Amino acid sequence: MSLFTRRAQVQELQRQAEAMKLELERYREVQELLVKDILTLQEAQSKYVGNEYKDYETAVVAISDKYNCRSDWGSLFTGIIVDLRAVFVLGEGVKVVHNTKTKAEAERELEWVNDFFEWNDLDAEASQEMAKEAEIEGKVALSLVYEDEPWRSWPGMVSARYISWLSKRYKVETDPRDYLYYKRLTWVEEGTTNTLEEDEFVYKKFGGRLNNPNEAQPKIMRCLTVIDRLDRALRDLREINHLFASPTPDFEVDDVKQIDGLISKLRDVNWRIGKLLVHTGRFQMKGPDMAGVANLIQEIELLIKIISGTTGIPIHFLGLLDLLRNRATGDNTRELVIAATAKERITWKGAFQELVTKAIRMFNENAYRQKSRDARLDPEKIRIEIPLITQEHWERIEKVLIPAAAAGIVSNEYVASQIPGVDLEAEAERQKATNDEATRRAMAEVEAEMGRTGGGH
């Protein structure tokens, strides 16, 4: 074998080895691509989840952005749900009543609490605004500060100010043996740690677990992903309507050669919908796939029903007026929202009760420190109520309590106590004054009659 032949064989072996090396590298790249594709597929599948808002902070920021119309999706329905739930939760507002046998025994405390509410605007829009914030953040925190400034007949007043978690990122410390004993509230602002002790703040949470005081998932957080999908489904429907708002002509000719001729004829006659058209082949108007549109509409209705069931907001408040076909349906939806906001009303009642109690104690410690115990205000004489006035309540008064009072089963006073806004003691005083005036007039008429007939002699 010649040297040239051996050299050729060596070169061929080197070429084959190089080819095998390249083939191995190609196989390795294919394997890596397969692994990446599988991982990518798994990651893509993990993105399609039923809940995209698993973290409390992320969810609250998203709710706030949606409420303030800064989010791409879900702003409309988030705003509706937050505002309506806040209205339903507080109902007719906060009512301060005496917790004593007679109103006179708690007259000073009632006067102070009413002035305290007016000072802090709690008898107006402030309460509603705080209820709205609680629907966004799932919790509420209020700070108490004594203001050494005369107000009405008082030497000073206590200010109650809302603390936003989104702004402060505050943390609540509890007693290790009692999750509901909130001992301290702290937050860091501009490098400085701010601390409020238990007598200086009120904190209530409306969601989350009992053993985690700092996370209080808002009710709307449970269906935030559904709200986004509803917004996207409405956008899909809008896109379909936009694409097929005008019917699309569809011409079918016998062969390809006729296409240019037909296009030329249509261009020459400047054809528009409504003009007569004569041509070879078949013609029809194309529209959207109605089955697909129907499925999309069914998806929208289903999503709204899920949101309604989760938040308690009646479906007709979310746009499905056609589902409110009769009075029975309307009554059922009222019961739904009342039941869905019952827990929040109880929590708010406790919040205002604690607020009033701590505010009175702070006032006593600052304004009445030198006064005797009897001269101080007593928070035990005050009770907070949040009246819930519904159609069912009025029907119960009309159809049950009034007939029962007429039959002597219950007293008229009890029936009057069930009418919202009625002050029984004030009403009793008015009735007494009316009766006294009627008696006085009757006596005057009798005396005048006796004077005319000489009966007085």
C-alpha cells in the first residue's frame, strides 16, 4: 500500500470521526432542546391556574390598581364590587345608643360620642371611606391621638385617623397566648420606626386566618382572577363584534380565471351593500360563528355568577338584568348580599365599639385626669349598633308585629323599638306632651262650657 493511499485512508477516517463528532453534538443539542421544550411546556401549563393572586401583598396592590383604574384588566368590576360591598356592610350607618335603663343615665356619654363622631367625620363619609378601604386591604387600622383643643363643651377631643397598610406596610404584634390581643402596631417611615401601643390604635381584620394577624385577604381577592377573565371575555366579544360589525361578502366562482374578472367588475360598479349584483358563481354574506359567540356569552354569564356568589353582589348589579325576572329572584339576591356581608357588619360593630371605648379612656386620662371617678365618662354606658333595614324587616313589622300588638301579644313599645330611627324615650316625651296639651284643651273647653251655662255656681 502506497503512502498516498494510507494518507487518503487516514484523512477519510478523520473525516468520519469529525462527522461523528458533529452528529453527536447535534444529537446533544436535540436532547437539550427536548428537555427545554418539556420544561417550557410544564412552565406554560403552570401559568394556567385558577388563582393568579396567591400573595397577599400582590393581591392588595392589584386590587388598589384596579380600583383606581390603573390596571389593564378588571378595573370596572373591581370598582363596582368594592363600592357596593362597602355600602351594604355599613347599611344605614353607625348608630350610638345608651346601654343603661334610661337615656338620661348616659346623657353625657351620648353627647360626647356624638361630638367625637362629628369631630372625626365618622357620622358622614369617613365611615363609608374606611369601609371601602377595608374592602381593598381586608383590614383596617385607626390611630387615636388626644387634641388639646376645645370642642363644643369639651376641653379637648380625641382624633381618630385611618392608617393605610399600602402606604405604611405596618405590622401588628399580638400576645403569644392570644391571637386577638393586639398589643402593638409598628411601621418604618423614612428610616424611623413608629410605634403605637394598644391604647393608641384600633385594628380589625376581615379575612384570613386567626393565627396570622397581619394577613387579611379581602373578599374580592378570592375571585380576582375570575374578574380578569371576565374583562378579557368581554374584550373578546368586542373584537368579534368589531370584526363582523358589517357583513363580509363571499364570492364563489367556477375557476381561478373568473376571479380577476369579478374583482374588476366590482371595482367598476363601485359595489356597496344594497346594490343589485348579477354574476356567475355563488354569493353569500359571511358572519361570525354563532356557536362560538354563544359559548363566549355563556362564559361571561357564568363568570358573573361566580363573582356574584363569591362577593355577594347581586348579579343584576353586575349587568345581568335579564336574570332578574321576578320579585322572588330579587328577594333572593337581597338575602345573598345580606348574608355575604353579615360577618363584616359584626366586625365593624366591634371596631367602632372598641374605638369609642379607647377614645373615652384617652379623653378621661387627658382631660379629666384630676376629676373623680364619678365625674369621668363611662364607656360601658354606650353601645354601638349598625342597623340593617331591608324590605323583609318592614314586612315583618307590618304583617307580624303590628297584628301581634293589636292582639295584645306584644306591647306597642316593642313594635316601636323595631322601627329604625325611633327614639323610644324621645317619642314617649312627645306623646306625653301631646296628651298633656290635649288634656289642657279639654279642661279649658269644660270650664268654658260651665261658665256659659252657669254650672260653676
